[in-house]
Amino acid sequence: MESSIESLRSRIRVPEGRSFLIGLSGGADSVALTLLLLPEIRKGTIRAAAVHVNHGLRSTESDKDECFVRDLCSGLGIECLVYRADLSGRSDEAAARKARFAFFRQAFHETGADTLVLAHNANDQAETFLMRLLRGSGADGLQCMAEEQETDGIRILRPMLELSRDEIRDALRHDGIAWREDSSNQNRAYLRNRIRIELIPMMEEIVPGAVRHICTAGGLIRNDNGALQDAAREMYAAAAKGDLLGTDELENAPEAIRSRILRMWWRANGPKLDEHELSSDQTRQLTELLKSERGKINLPGGYHAGRSNGFLHLTGPVRETPAPVEVSGPDTCFEGFRLTETPSEGNPGDGKRTQEVPAGFTAGCQIRTRKPGDRIRPFGSKGSRKLQDYLTDRKIPEPFRDRIPLLCRGDEVLMVCGVGAGDIPGWDIAAKPVRLTWHGEIPWMK
């Protein structure tokens, strides 16, 4: 006679892969997941190990969870990896989740697994949806968890998202299978617990099947959000110039796409914080900055965003100074720019992007960014000036000044990419000049 757990197997998509890690807390859901995968493990269709993280948050109760998981895996003949977390005095869910995933990643590499399998169910999905709804999340948050995704290079599967918490527990009880209950799940100080204990039962009473309907809504939102994300990625690729974001392409974009592009830009170039996403208010401030001619706003991690010359740019607390590069040969690369040396085209050039100089002029020169003490003798001028004053007079926006490539000989600046030339010999076709050309995005030229 088929067991209740076995009857649930027809309701899940058995994960595809060769080597799995199973997140096993000892709770009902993860115990059921392990048993659902057990036939494939015993047949040798898949290789699997369980990973358990003891957060130590519930003293002896946490240790009993660990012992339960060890005994369960021993009885089933499954390898068990156990890690003990040090949360440095923190006890919040975010800290525990971060530590847990760090150990999952460690186990992933130690075992050579290709897939991490987690036991989230339909109720987890509905609870997450309602938590994010109450916090004012947009579509990115309301789409909730995916059955399959990749996070930090780790493939994650959640095959039990169609099963409810009650179905899973009823099946375990029917088959006489024990599990561990986390006593902290009854603490109503946590929003998720209040949603689980109070809100969802009330919703199910008002509309039977509420959990299922919420999960359906999350799936529809995921589909719609995916289409918007694809459109945003395409537009972002056209607007992003390294860590700069062109504003012309974004000003007339639909708000739903524009806000996604702004968050993509922040994720790609902002600091790697625990809470890396921008809030809705910060996204709104970036949108307002996008529509202004100039301005600056504060962002997390000591960063701020500004707009000038048709670009948004991020500035952090400290900008790492790139190492100087010696000019050698006909093509020298520096931080996304190139300086090429080609035959003369019969004119001196514009002094900003192109400049013709005598052959051999760049010997002993470097390309670098500015540093204290830099001076320039503007072309045609009799005296030298501080580079800072030179850039100010030419109205080069402050955020760009530390990223402008300079052709230098010692502390003397000979060419300022996109701005002008310094002490360059007068052009003479008889001197058989060569043409120097800057290649790359030069927004400060606008």
C-alpha cells in the first residue's frame, strides 16, 4: 500500500541533476523533502547529502534539532554535513538566513554538488507574499520565490511549492514519521509568525483556498515581471556606459521599466551591502534626479548619485586610484579607454579627442588620473596652471574629474582626455607628426 509521503510524489517535479544538497533543518517540510528524494537516492539516480546549520539561537533545543538530523540521516543512509553558526550576538532572521546560506555555499563547493534543494511550500510562498505586500513591495518582491533560480552561482530548486503545510504534516503523521518543531515559530513578535498564526487562517475562513490563490497571483506577477525585466535589461545595456548611466535613453521610458533600470544600475555599481536593494523612496529620488539638469542625492553605504552632462554617476566614500600605465606602442589601454598612435591626417586635431604630435613625443609618458601637484601649460599659453583650476575654468563637472585619463610626463599634464592639450609642440607637417586619439566614452565632452 502506498504511503502518504509517496502519494505526494506525484504532486512535485522530481528535481533533475546528479548531485544534490538538501537543506535539512529537521522541521516537517525538510524531513518530507528528504523522504520524497529518498527513492532516487537509493536507486543511485542522484547523489545527495543533507546540510544542517545549527544557529544556536534556542540553546539545547537547537542542539536537539542537530541530533535529530544526524540520527535521521544515519537511519536513511544519507551523508550529513553539520555546521555551527556564530551570529556575533545577533538573533534576527536576516542574520540567520545570511549565515545559513554561507554554509550552504561552503557545502556546495565541498561536495561538488550541482543543485541545492530547499523545502519551501505553498504557505511559505503566501507568507512571503503577504509580508512584502504589507511593506509596500513592487512586482520584484511580490513575485516571491521561484521553483528554480540561480543565486551567487548556486542552482536552487524548490520542488514543494505546490504543497501546503497541512498536506505535508498530515502525510508525515499518517506514516508515523517524526519531525522537530521550532518553538520560535510561535513568537508573535515576528511579522511572519503573526501572518502564519493569525492572518492566513482568517483569510482561509473568508475565502477557502486563499493560500492557493495568493500563490497563483505570485506566479502571474512573476510572469509579468519577467517580461518587464527583459525590456529593462535591453534598455539598460544601451544606456549604461561602464558605471555611468545615460539619461537620454531613460527620460521617456515607462516608469515600470525606468525604475528597474535604476535598480540594475545600483546593483551593478553600488556597495555590496546586506540590504543591497534600493528602497521605493530612494528609487523615487533617483527618478527625480534623472529628470533634473543637475543635482545630487544620498544613497546607502556613504554613496551619492549625481547628474551632469547627460549621465547619472555614483560616487562612493573612497574611489580607488587606478595604477598608471606606461605609454608603449601604437595602442595603450587604461581603465576602459585607449590611446592610439596612427599616421598623421594632415591637421593638428581638435586637441580634445585627437592631437598630432612629433614622432617619439610620448616616450617616457604615462596615462593616469589626476593627483595633487599636477600642473598643465595650456596649449598656446606662456605659463602653467594647477590642473584643478584648469578643469574648473572649463566647467568640467566635479564627479568626472577623478576619472579623466591624463597623458603625463612626471607631474606635467600634456593631454587631458576630452578637454584639451597642454605643452604640445606646434604642428609642423615637416616634422612627420603622428596622431594621438582617445577612444572610449567621454561624457564630460558634452
